[in-house]
Amino acid sequence: MTRMRANERTAPTLRDQINHEQALELWHAGRDCTRSIAARLGLSEEEVCAIIERAERRRV
């Protein structure tokens, strides 16, 4: 994935949405750490942490 500047953001692709859902499902299942989730989904650990942090902020 390429990084975009804030003013160049686009809507998430279907693949992005699927990765986000899978990352959150794995995280909430409690069996995997962020590193193993990232490896399983082909993402960086930084991306997985960002997904989890955004989801947790929305829940508050």
C-alpha cells in the first residue's frame, strides 16, 4: 500500500474493508497478537495497530 497525504485520501477499497474486519475479528478473538494478525493478513503491524486504535476510539 502506498501512503497518501491527508488531502489525497480516497474511500477504502473492498480489500481494505475486508482486511479491517478480519483484523478486528482476530484481535477480538484474543488468540493473536498484532504481529501475527499482520502476518496473516499481509499488512504491517503498524497498519493493524491503527485499525484497532480507530475502532476503539469509535466505541468510546
